[in-house]
Amino acid sequence: MANNIVVIGTQWGDEGKGKIVDLLASRCAAVTRFQGGHNAGHTLVLNGKKTVLHLIPSGILHDSVMCYIGNGVVLSLAALEEEIAALTDVVDVFSKLRIANTCPLILPTHIALDKAREIQRGAKAIGTTGRGIGPAYEDKVARRAVKLSDCADSAILKEKITQLVDYHNFLLKNYYQQPTLSAAAIYQEVKARYDRVQIMVTDVSQALSDINANPHNSILFEGAQGAMLDVDHGTYPYVTSSNTAAANAATGTGLGPKDIDHVLGVAKAYTTRVGGGPFPTELFDEIGQSIAQIGNEIGASTGRARRCGWFDVPVMRRALINSSVDSLCITKLDVLDSLSEIQICVAYDLDGKRLDIAPNNPDDFSRCRPVYETYEGWLSTTASVREYDALPEKARNYLLAIEDLLGVKIEMISTSPDRNDTIILKDLINE
């Protein structure tokens, strides 16, 4: 039997999930997104050619794989069409992508509200992507969202957009002192975009259930962002607006939790985050600058520089608990090749008390100080290595230390952005 696998980030996002999904997808029947929106940025590199996906699942480049956008995703039709256009010369997206008719839509007023809120917060800005993700989820929970299925009936769509945009405009004008937008123009735009993509709209839950009925098929659930950006379990309020934990793979697609066989956690060999919020192991010295430069730590979605720090075990322990992580993939090991010493944060000091796991109180988190153990660097290249035994001994020791500290096996190691530069220690699809 083939396994259904959830791939999640176990840090603050940008762990390299896109490459791993792309690699595993070649042996799967389907890849599905289950949360987030076009705030994700998954970079794929094959034979030196880079493709950045924000909304479409990372399996889209494989001929035999169907891709799905589940109901847990908030959908920007404008971003979808832009991404389809960028892939036109590479793949026929219309034949390979299906979208849940229950996806809530991101409207231009959601984007306006997102940006207005960040402006109002000033120095306390969360650091959102400004793409309307949070306001769209807010409307979903408040039961006033416009869903993709509404687009099939022009009268219903016009009524819902008019009501929602009127509400958004009231906030923009009276609370944020920002310009308002035209409901009529938004309706015309949404209707036109829907008409162009409606061939891809379907009941994704049923489609995935049909695929899952064949025991030889494997479904890959592609997470976006990272564990510490989870709206419930992350460094709130410096989080995304959805649940990034593995359990949401079921809720965000309509399949049941028993349909998940394995959770693969992806983590960098160090730690990064974008935007505001606590980051105990953040480096402000030349080492941090070197990691950022060698690792090309620029956000694929935002273009913002990522903050860099040492590997953080307490953060990882929280992620492992929240998502029942079965095994790990460590990425960007090669970024550390030039360092003579490498530190791992094994615990926190909080006001004189040792914490082995990241606290879930945001005020406590901001006061945590890292407790480090130092490991020898390997000072030789791991870039593009594809066999475990070919890694330098000290690099293997570093990986073993991470395994021992976390109690979870590392079963994949990425040594460059290219799909093929990956060490696979266990077959996760057919265990």
C-alpha cells in the first residue's frame, strides 16, 4: 500500500517544502494544498531552472500528477491567473489542476484592508504579505465570505460582493481613513476571472476520496508557511491566519484524519523567519550575515530579507508535538559548510528557569534566551552530495545530534535547491 504524506514546515516557514513536495510528487497520484493562500512561496529548481509557485501545488511540473487546491485555501483569482500564465510554456495547468468550489475568495478590498491595518499598526506591524489572506479568513469565520461556488450564479455573486464590499468600504473609510473601492468593478472582475477558470472547479473532497480508494495511490498534502506561524500554536500574534499543523490537512481538503499515514517535517539546518515576532536564536553578527548571503535568504513571496539564526530545538519540539511528526527532512545543510563552529539551541532560559520546549505564551517567548551547545563545523563541501556516506563525518555528527535531541529520525537531507540533490534514507511512500 502507498502512504498518504503530509509535508509541513517545522519552523517559521521557508524551510524548502516546495522542493521536497516536488521530489516526492513524481511517485504520487495527487498533490493538494490545504491552507494559506498566495502568501506561500515554494521555489522549485530542476536542472538549474527556477520556478516559484505561490498558489498552485508543487506537483504541477509532473506529467502524471493531478493537483488540487482544497477548501482550506483562500483563493485569489487574480493570483491564480497570473500563475497559470507564468506556467503556460511549461505545463497545461487547466488539465492538471482542480480547485474546491468551497474556497473563500480574496477580493481587492481584502488586500486594501490588510495593507491599511499594517499601516495603522506602525512599529507594531505583524509583517503580513499584504495580500489579503488574514481579512479573507476573518470573513470566512464570520460567515460572510464569498465562495467560489457563488460565482456560478451571477445574481448571488453580485449580491454577496455588494454586501461584503460595502462592509469593507465602511471600515476603509471610517476606521482606517483609506480610499474605498467599487463593488460593481469588483463584481465584473471576479465574474470574468471565474468564467476563465471554471473548468477547474470541482468537489475536491470527492475527487481525493476517489483517488484514495485505490490502495496503490499516494496523496501528498502540501503545507504552506511553518509550524510556528500557526494561528493557534505559533508565536501569536506574529503568525499567519490559518492552521499550519498537519491536522489541518484533513480539515482543509475534506478527507478524514485516518487518511493520513505519515507526517514529514521539513526544517533548515539553521533557522529563519520573515517579519516581526520573537526569534531567540537570531544572529546579528557576521555569521548571521554570512548564512543569509550563502543561503540566499530572501522571501520567495515578499522579497524581504529573512532573519537568520541557529537551529532551535525548543521550537522544533513544539512543532513535533503539534503535528505528530514521524520523520524529518533537513534542508540547506550546505549553507553551513564554511563554519568552523556551529551552535544548536538545546533549551531556553526564561527568567532563570530552563525550558526544553518553546512556551506557548507569546510574552514568555519574547523573554526567552537561548542555551547553546557547540559542534565542530566540517569545513568541506556538502553541496550536491547525494549519498549519506559521502557527507563529511562532522556533518553526519551534526545531523545525529539533531536526531538525538529531538528523538525523531532524519530520513531526507537536501544539499542544494535542485530536486535531484537530495539524500533519501527511507522510502516514505512505500514503507
